[in-house]
Amino acid sequence: MGNSKELILIHTSMDEVTLSYDVNVMLTPQFYTLKREPLPVQYAYQAKRIAPSLFEGLLEEGKSYEYMVWKEEEEWVFLAYDLEMITAFLEHKGFALEHISKLFFAQQSADLFTAPLLLNSNEALVSLDNVIVVVPKVALGENEGPSLPFDKRFTPKKGIMLKSAYGSILTVRQTAVLASIFGLMALMFFIEGSRYSGNSKAIQVQMEEILEAYPSLSSKYTRDSIVSKYKTLDSAERKKRETIKTLAGMIFKGVTLNSFEMNEQKFSVHFSCKDAQAFKRVKALAKKNKFNTVNVSRGHDLKIEGTL
């Protein structure tokens, strides 16, 4: 940790500010929702894909949420936050967005909250089982003492960057969408390029990346040499990969993947669409690829099935 910029703690009862220089800000749990889950995934981008499903029913409807994900020991930590609400609050308190370099969350520095940090005369920020929470000051009891000093040493390594208020704000969701698109393009390039590559080391690296992205395929290959098996993939396996690529193309803004099953003969996928427009688009893509579609009773859910 550590940063040259001043770090300001943001909470709902804070006073207004007047700044003419760049700062970083750290948000208390009043501005985000936290979940911990021991998920069997290896990378943060895989965990982030299922984040919306984990918070189903926990977040206020009608708002647009972003997600931050990281791993702590055997658990994944998920933070859901509304960036529009946060920036509106900051502006209300006198912050100019062009003077905010990065946003951080108190949970990211949980190990540094070794004592209560008083927010005002009634509330304090404390760590309970390594989770940062806001509690009434009276709940501190005999633990009440001098407030924990707060300064830039609490600055985490990873944060959310804001552009100038006069420019554009690149949200985490937009960044994630771009990363997903580039990742899918890279995957397609590796799959097609490997047919013509004679470099066994490169093929092995590419295959490992594919298996990490799609763990359901790994069991078939781990019994044999990845390189030799990859060179002799039959038409059924190519069909499986092509189907996965096609289904991945149906995940865009407003569409959430609820479940996915695939075996040697068939596949089944369940999508939740935000509105009728997204629903129609997914259904049209399924029809274009000659997949079977089944309307699910609730909302704009759609089940897509097909054979391999």
C-alpha cells in the first residue's frame, strides 16, 4: 500500500469540502454491499461474471451496479456499488470529479482497521471478523478509545479511476465489457491459429488458457497429453468449442448467464434478460444459429437448448 496523494474517507455524515488539488477517496460500507463466497474459480474475471447472480435480491432495484472482486485465502470477496450514486454524493459534498484520482473501498484495507475509527459523535467504523462495518458508538463499550488515525497509508493498490467531470467516466462495467470482448477475440484467434502452428509449446500454453476459461472441458484432456490431444481434436470437439463461442456472443449488456450445462450430446443454457429488447435479441441470435428456445415463466428469462 501507499500513495503520494491525500486519502479522504467518505461517509454519509461528512462535512462539505473545498479542494483545488487531486485526492483519492475511500468509501465506507454505506456505499457498497459486501459478499464472501468460496467459489471454485481461479481468476477474478471468472468470479466477476457471476457477481450479479450472487447479489440477486440484495440490491435496490432500478439502479445500475458495478462490481469489484478479489480473492482472500480460500474465499472470493465481492463488492457491489452504484457509481452514479457515489459520484452524485461526492459532487453534493463539494468534490469536483476532475480532482478525484481514484475511488477505494474500506474493505480493501480491512487489515489496517486495528481499532475503531470514529465517523462522528454517534458512529464508528470497525472490523468485525475482518469485515468493515459501521456501528453505533455506544456499541463500542469498553473498547472505546482514541479514534484510529486515518491517512494515506490506508490506500490500497487497486482502485477505480475517474475521468474529469468534463470528459467521460469509464466505468468498471464498461471496462469489463471491453475486456470480455478482447478476451473472446483472443480465444478465437488461439483456437484457429493453433491448427497451423507447429510450435508445441505455444499450443500447450493456448490449450491451458482455454481449459482455465472453460473448466468443464478439462477432465477430458487431463488424462492425456494436452499437446497431442489438441492436435487431433475431432469434429465433435470443434463443434463444442464453436457452440461455446456462439453462446458467449449472446452475453451482452442486459443479459446475465444463470446456468450452463454441456455434455457429449447436447447443451442447455439459461439467460436472464433485463428487458424485452434484450430478450428479443437473444432469441433472434438463437434462431439464427438453429438453437431451440424455451420461454421461462418469470420475467424475460430464456432457456436455449441444442445438440452437438
